[in-house]
Amino acid sequence: MRYIRNVPRRFTLALLGATGLVGGEVLRLAAAEPRFSRIVALVRRPMPAPPRAVAKEPAIDIAVIDFRRPEEWRSRLCVDAIVCALGTTIRKAGSRERFREVDYDLPLGIATLGREAGARHFLLVSALGADPRSRVFYSRTKGLLEEAVRALGYPSLTLVRPSLLLGDRGELRLAEELGKRLSFLAPPRYKPVTATSVAAALLACALSPAPGVRIVESAEIPSLASRP
């Protein structure tokens, strides 16, 4: 009798936001994960590929694209899973309209094209308190995006809602510094989480897709991130 050895499934991954805090950690961690056969990072400006822990896999493709010309890159979204870590702040965006473009229009457009291209799992970095009926513009925008992506019919959809993100942004943010100092006072739901933990949680979900919609609240992120 012949025995067939179980071969671990390999996944293909597309990443949006690789030059950002969470997206950069996703790319770094995914590059060391041999269960990914290919990683496509779609970016607006050139960036170096991270070092790989294995010789051949995953293959890493850093593609500099013009988001306004999807006909040139939409085929790159034909993957198993798409991680969208795009985002900004109203302060950096300069206006609510520009913030909505980056945090709603662009992610929704990516999700729509990905579904059309055949991707089966969409993983979105949302935010704690995301609610389409919130009176807070930021939280309402995040909630409306979640609602719109749900309607696209992905077989698997993961919505990760981190609290205050900690990591090396290369700039001083007073809110983050205050959050670090006072984190021991915060309930688990509101405790700050590191970008590395969020990235690890995203990849854990990408490698173990579940049917339907999965919401990962901030308090759950550390336990997911610690999974092998």
C-alpha cells in the first residue's frame, strides 16, 4: 500500500499598504513564512524586498503601481488572500474628503477588483469602534467600509479592529506615547497593540481561512499573534 505524505497547502498573498506600519510588518513576517508560495506587494513608491528565511519560497514581487490605472495591475489580485493595510489619519490627509479617499474609496476599490479577479479571502485592517452609525467620522468611515466589503460576497472575510497601534513610525506621536505610559490602566478592549502583533494575527487568519465573516477585536489580537 502506498502512503501519500500530507503536503502543507501553499497560499498566494497580495498586500496593500506595505510601506505603512502594519503592512510593513505583514511583509516582513510573510517573507519568512514558507507556507506562502508567492507574495505580491502593490505599492506607490519603490521599496526593498525583505530578506527571506528560505531559498526559494515565498517568491516576493514588489510592484510599483498607479492606483488610478487598475487595468494595469488588477490581474495581480488573482491570489488566495488579500491583506489591505491601507490607511491614514485626517491630520496627514489634510481633509475629511482626502481621508475618505484613502480609507474608504481605495480599499473598497481594491476589494471589488480582488473579488472579480478570483480572490477568496479579504483581510482588512479596520479599527476599534468601527460602526457605520457612529457619530465619530473616523469610526463611521471604518464601519461603512466594513459594511461595503461585506456586500462583495467574499467566501472568507476577516475584519481586524486594533486599538491604538504601537510601532516605529519614524515620527513622534503624543497619543501613542501617552498610550504606552497609561496602557496598564486600560481595559483589555482598549489596550494598545503593536503593529507586529496585528500583522501576525492577520497572517494567522490568512493561513487558516474560515468561511463567512470573522471579526477580530483588539483584545483577541495578542492570542492570535502568538499562534505558531
